[in-house]
Amino acid sequence: MAANYWESTQRRHWQFTREKLEVLRKKLEDEDQNLVQMYPLPALRHLSIYFNQQVARLGKRLGVRQQAMATAQLYIRRFYSKVEIRRTNPYLVIATAVYLACKMEECPHHIRLVVSEGRTLWPGMFNFANFFSSDTSKLGECEFFLISEMSSQMIVHHPYRSLTALQTTFSLTQEEYALAWSIINDHYMTDLPLLYAPHAIAIMSILLALVLRPNTTGIQSAASSAGTIASAAHAALSSAGQTKNGGEKPGGVARTKVQKLANWLAESNIDIEAIVDCTQEIISFYEVQEQYNEKLTREQINRFVKARGLDK
């Protein structure tokens, strides 16, 4: 087990460029073109939102803590970078990911309990029978499938630790800290965990928390003012970038927490472009989230699960 991210399998094997990730997904679709055409699916971000909702609902029933649910979401995202989704029963994969993540995060649940809660959570829909088998061996088989596809590289480093470590550095209030934590929760519905280091995600969450301010009507309200938020965030990052590239260092004491963050970034070895990209990605996600249709997403998933007999 790697004690830090820089020596971890996460960095060495599960950090991709956008281009590499696109190639992996395109390859999976090309290998199953008939299946892809027969069963169209919603946009990947909408699928990610749906999976996040199911993980959260199962996690709530089981009393799973947030970090284990985050690990489960990353397992699902890694798994579906290797396996075409239409070849699987996503409900079984979700339950298995939660079961496996709980074991890895040292808050295990008995397999029978996970299966029982899965059966209760995903009963018959649209006059169909259950989408989730009561056979515990199915979940056991799926567990080995997940472990195999992830090459037994199960240790996950999350941004939560970096956020906690930086809370005092930037004098974050409890409200700002909670908002940043919520943004980190949301980033698991994007490709960011497969693209950037946990500390970059944590810094992005702090920046947005300071720009959004906790007294807004909520994170989802970010979509309605995405341009304003992006401008404020990019202004801070641009200032940091210019200073880092040899520009004049800001004089005096930073008047705001955003300025303090920009000054800190300018003096650090952190990749400003990575923070910029993370910021753009999460703001773009919040805009897409406004168009999410749970009913349509559920129907399209259930259609191929039932048609292909993957619920048996």
C-alpha cells in the first residue's frame, strides 16, 4: 500500500489524459457497435449523476460514510473505463462497488445485508421483475470481476484529506469548508478523479467555495451564474499564474481569502493550468446537471438490463 499519492497505483495506473480516456471509451464502443446502436444511453455525465444517486441511496440505507461512497463511485468509473456498460447490470455493479469500497475503507457490511438492501432499493420497475438478484453469489462473482478489471489496485487517495489540511491555511469557516466538501462530493460525477491529483481537486473546491460563498442558494445555483463564477475564479488563477511566470509579486497583505489563495498558488509548485481545467470542468458539470432527467436515464438503463437478461 502506498502511503502517499505520488507513489500510489492511483497516480501510476489510474491517472489519464482526456485524450487517453476518450480513446479507451471509444475502443469499448467500437468493439460492441451493434450493442451500442441497439441500446442508446444518455450522456456520460447524466449516467454519472444517476449512478451517484444510486450509490447515495444504497449508502444511506447501509449507513455508509461519505469516503467509502466516494471510493465506490471511483471504482465504478474505473471499471466502466475497461468494460462496456451494456455488457453489465449497473445495479449489481453499484452494489458490488459499495460492498467492496466498505471493505477497503474498513467499514464492512455483510454481503447478505448489501444484497437485501439492493433488492429493496431496486424492486420491479415498469411492470418488470426485480432488477437485482437475491443470489449473493452474483455479488461475489461481480466483486472478483471488479477487482480483476482494476488489477487489484484498490487503494484510493481522496481530496478530503488535502481539504482538511488546508482549512487552517486559508482560514476557512465551517460554512466554506462544508461547501468545499460538497464540491468534492460532486466532482466524483465527473472525470476529474481520473484526470488530476487529489490536491488539485481540493484547491479547486476551496477556490469555488470562496467564490460562491456559502450564503448562496446552493451549489446547483452555480449553473445559473456560471459565467460570473468562472470569471471570478479565472481572475484569481490568472493572477497567480502571472506572478508564477515572473510577473510582479503582489505587495501588502492579501485583502480577501481569494487573494490569499492566489498568492499562495503563485508561490507554490502547483500546476495552475490543472486548477483552471478542474474549475472549468466542475462549472460545466453544474450547467449539464440542470438538464438531467432521472426518469429517462433510468428507463434507458433498465431497457438494456431487462432485454439482455442481465437481471437474472
